[in-house]
Amino acid sequence: MKQFYTFILLTGITILSFNTHAQSFDEPVEYLQFISDEHQDLTKQMWKYTKAIAHGKSDRNVKRKREKLVDMMQESIEKIQKAGSYNKENDFKQKIINNLQINKSLMNNEYNKIIDMKEVAQQSYDKMEAYMLAQEMADQKMEEAQKDYETYFDQYAEKYDIQINEQETDLGKKMRISGEVFSHYNDTYLIFFKSNMNESYLMKALESGDVSAIQQTANALKASAEEGIAQLDTLSAYKNDKALINATKKALGFYLEEVNTHVPTLTNFLIVNEDFETIKKNLENTPQKKRTQEMIDAYNKKVKEMNEGVNKFNNTNNILNQKRQKFIGQVNQTIEQYLDKHIPND
């Protein structure tokens, strides 16, 4: 099972400093600060959710953090509903509540569905592609909701002539970076996954001994590996870190070596084996008195070819297994190192 990740698009939060101070909702500035504090608390929980995904935490732990985030959103909705508003103006208040409800719905529905899609994404390239597309669509909705929140916030501040000094926090910076890091990972992993799936189809064809299916799946693997290498050459590395690109390119290079050099050896053995079974069956179905020297010679010749073929077949499989373990292992290890390197763990 190869590792892959889902992520929620997290936008930066801001430190808000106002030109006045108030002690109650009798002043609009305090109400704005109240809303800002609620938003920052949710953003901190989003960061914990992202960290759990980025640093290889268990799916159960990630699920718990998502559920906690949903609970916090509901608590914020209820808190804002009960808190009243400045001068009994409920328009801004309702917009913020609606915004939180949209975010809650996204986490409760779209992102929950994404978790379900993750469980089957490894089954095919189409399912993996659909899984990543669902991520992108959910993230886009989350980003749009964040933009709406900022618009409502700024409109309220402008209405009451409240001066806001916006400054990206350390937490906001980490969250912004995590989105960029995951974006590069997803682009690279999908290229790898396409060829990885094609190789799994090739392995099934080899296991079944279907020479026609072997040729078809080998051609598909060759095409996807060549296409993938070309795509990797066009990808921009995150902060000039080409580790993911290089590891993926080596894995695709292994797939090309497998198809061009080793699959013909495996296929030839299967053809020899098929011929041997035909000659063997023909000889066994012929009474001994009617067996010709030509039939016996043909059988003995195939036995020799079979013995030589078995050795080549086994040696080739051993070589492929060792290289597969090496290059696929490097991809998985590089993913872990890449995320650990670029996404903070504090």
C-alpha cells in the first residue's frame, strides 16, 4: 500500500490591532474583536488537523481532529448566536454565522466524503484522480468561504471607521505554506500513481499467464511512464527541492526498464511453457508404440528450454522484486522526508 495524503486548504489568519479599545458590545470594535478571536481559535484547530495529516498520524487520529474541528465550529456558531450584536445589528452577525455553517457543512460532508474516497482511491487511477479532484473542489469552496468572511469583516470595519492593521501571524504563514507543500506533492504523486497502477495490472497479467494481456498492459505502462517523465520535466520544484520529482522519475525509469528489458524475458518463458504443455499433452495422449523419435526429440528439446527458461524467469523476477522494492521504497521515504522538511511540526 502506497502512502498518500489529503489536505484542507488553510488560509492565513491575521493579527488585528484597533485604534480604540472597548469593554463591551456597546462599541463596534469590541464586537469585531470577539468575532476575530473566534475565527483564530478555529484556525488553530485547522492547523492541528493539517499537522496530523502531514506528519503521518493515523487515520483515526486525523478523523478525531476533524470531528473536533466540526464541534468547535458548532460551538462558535452557538456562542455568536447567544452573544448578541452591537446596536442590535444582526446583518453582520448572521453573515458570520452563515459562513461558519458553510465551513461546518464542508467539513461534515465534502471532507467526510473525501475520507471515504481515500479508502478506495488506491483501487484505480480514475478513483485516485476523482479523490484528488474532490479535494481541489472542496478546498476551493473553503477558500471562497474564507474570502467571504474577510469581505464581511472588512465591510463592518469600514462601516464603523475601525482601522485594522493586518499582519500575517506565524500560524497563518505555516498554514499557507502547508497548502503549497501539499499541492506539489499531489501533482507529483498522481504522475507516479498512474504508472504504479499500470504495473499492478501488468503483474496480474503475468500471474495469469495471458500473453496478450501482458503485451497490452506492458504497452500501457510504457506509455504512462514516458508521459510521466515528460510531465515531471515541466513541474516546478517547491523551494527548489527536487527530491519528489527525482524519486518519482527514478521509479518511472524502473518501470521502463521492466517493460523494455525484463518483460520480454518473462513473456518468452510463458510462450515456451505453453508450447511445452502442448507437446507434453500430445506425447502423453499418444500410445508408446505410436510415439515417433521426432516427437520424443521435440519433447526433450522443450524440456531443456524449459529448464533454462525457469532459471531465467526466476532470476528476472528476483531482479525486478529487488529493484521494485528499492525504487518504490525511495518514493515513499522521500514523501515522508519532504513533508517533514517543509511542514513545521510545532
